[in-house]
Amino acid sequence: MNHRRRIFAELALAMGLLVPVALAQKPPAPAPAPPSSTTPGRPATPSPSSSQPGQPEVDLVMFLQGRVATGDGTPVPNDVLVERICNARVRQQVHATSRGDFSMQMGSMADSFLDASAGGDRVSQDGAASRDSRTGISRRELANCELRASASGFHPSVIDLVDLTTFGSSIDVGAIVVQRATKIEGMTLSATPYKAPKDARRAYEKGLEAERNGKLANARKYFEQAVEIYPRYANAWFQLGAVLLKENQNDAARTAYIQATAIDTKFLPPYLSLASMAYEAENWTEVLKLTSHILDLDLLSRAAVTGYILDLDPLDCAEAYFYNSVANYKLNKIEDAEKSALKAERLDLRTRFPQLHLLLAEIFARKNNYATAISEIQTYLELAPHAKDADQVREQLAKLEKLNGSVSTSEKPDKK
């Protein structure tokens, strides 16, 4: 036991030194190449099952159930479809009943009940709910999934399963609210560009063209001209900030970004740029504040938004979740850090943030979930085999494997 404690103490000290170094690195710019056909949202190593040494029994979910409701309280249409989507792939589909109720059985042999009716609880052939080894999905696997409800005449609505807090083999996800697809006044991406005078819009467009051609001085001149003509031009203030940042005028860039946020609090790109600058400055309280504002309105929370179309794509959402996770970790909010890291990991299709896996490894190691921590480190080394800290990371991997083996040995007498 003293030997095991000594190993864990060494591991904790080493990980505590290694993770901050990795997280301090500036995330790379988005790669120009298209995303790979395989989604690296989760580690390539399968989630550890209860048969693996040193692992706790897997918490399996057998059924997901809930209901679909309309935002205006009218009856649901008769064609409501509920889909379980994991890593951008539809895995399961059911139709809701006339009352809006639905139920899904997890982990069938085909892992799919496509176009099956959800008229009642799913049972096995003998009339009892199936509980054999072929059914059920681990709660960790469901963290990569979301439920999407769609119906004719309504906007699709999504809930994220990473936020599930209830336990048990059958989980009620509550109501998925769909909004009628009628034009709502004021429901636009950002109204300010269309309110700008023609001369301001023309200067703004010339600035975009100059920036695309790498003529930063001309771009800055045109964006400055645009905001001078129309001071409430949030998009122009944001683009001006981006150009100033490329010219290493950080203070002026920050001022421009803040001006854009003051004009339109729902225009999210300047918030993300400010969060990136705060991340570089290691101002974790500011990072948390800025990213929390973004994530309150992000695409994954769109089911709760009824009056605004958001303007961050999934790649930007991955960056926001990454910054949010690191900030929470640095502020010792470990559970929040884990939740945001898992969301970032699922959205990071271009694997721009391999440091996420080191962070998750540290979190899982704190929870004595060594096998999963090992999987996360292996994923990091696959994504960044030639990183400056790769040799150190391999040393930590060896210590984790040794510690996991010690746990397995100590638990064997209890299983007899």
C-alpha cells in the first residue's frame, strides 16, 4: 500500500507540472485542410469496460425517454422524429406518439431502431425489458451524443446528453421544445450591418478584400473609415480589431473588440477573440467570464434560444469550450472543467486542441479512473507524437500504467 501511495504521489506531482506547461501553449490556428473522415471526438482507444483490470463497473443506460413539446403550446404534429446523434452520425431514430412521448432502447445488437415507432416501452421477446450483456450504453459514451427532434413546420431542436445528471438504467431527458418555423420579427444574425449607410458598407467590403489580399494597412484604413461613418458598426469594429491584432497592436485591438461587444452583446466573434487574448495573458477569471457569455448562447444550447440566430460555427464553439475548460481547471472548478472539455473534444473535428486530452487525463487520474486517463494520454500522443513534451508525457503514461496495475493487483482478493 505504501508503494502504491508513493507511485500516486509521484504521478500527481509530475502531472501537476506537465499539464500547466501544455495548457500554456497557444492553440494552433485552424488548419486549412478539410476535416478527416474519421471523427476524433473521442479517444481511439475504446472506453474501458467492467472487464478491464482496475476499472469500476460501467454505469449502463438501457433506456432514454422524454417528450417533444411545441413552443406555442399547440399539439405536436404526427410526424415528430427524434434522433440520437453521436459524433455527427445518426445512430438511432424513433417517432414520438401523438402525445409527444418517445422512448429509445440503448445498445441493441444493431445499435439502431431506425424509423421504429415509439408507441410504448421497448421490451424483449419474453415481455421484460432486456438487461443482457448486449444492451445498454455507458454514460460516458452517451456524453458524445445529442437528441434532435424535428417535425414539419418547426425548427429542429437539440439537447446535449453530456449534461445528464440523473442516474439509473432508464433516464428521462424531459421535454424537447420545438419552435414553429414562422418568421419572427427581429430574428436575424445581426441587424447592425444592414443599418449601416451605403458608404460605410462599401468601406467595410473594401476592408475585407484588402485583408484577404494581405494588405493590412489598407484594410485598417477602410475599417476605420467604416466605423467613422457609422460608429455602431459592430462587424467593422471586430474586423478592425482582427487587423490590429495581426499588426501586433494588442491594446488597440482589445479596444476595438470591446467596442464591438458594447454595440451588440449577441455578436459573439469579438467575445471569442477577447477570450483568446485573456487566455494568452493567463487571466483565467476573464476567460471564464467571456466564454460563459458565449456558451450561454452557443449552438449546442440553441434549444433554449427563441429569438436569435447565432453566428459561431461548431469549430469556434470548440475553441470557446476549450478556453472555458482550461479556465475552470485553473480556478479549481474540476467538474465544470471536465464537462467543457468533453464538449470541446466532441466538437474539435480538426483536432486543434490536443492539450485537451492531457487535461482530461489529469481529471480522470484525480478520480482514480486510471484506465480512462491512460486512454486520453494515448490519444494526445497519437495527435502530437513530436510535441516538445512528448517524452515527458510518455513517462507519465508509464507511471499511470504502473499505478493502474497496482490497483488491479490490490483489488483481486476482493473479487474472490
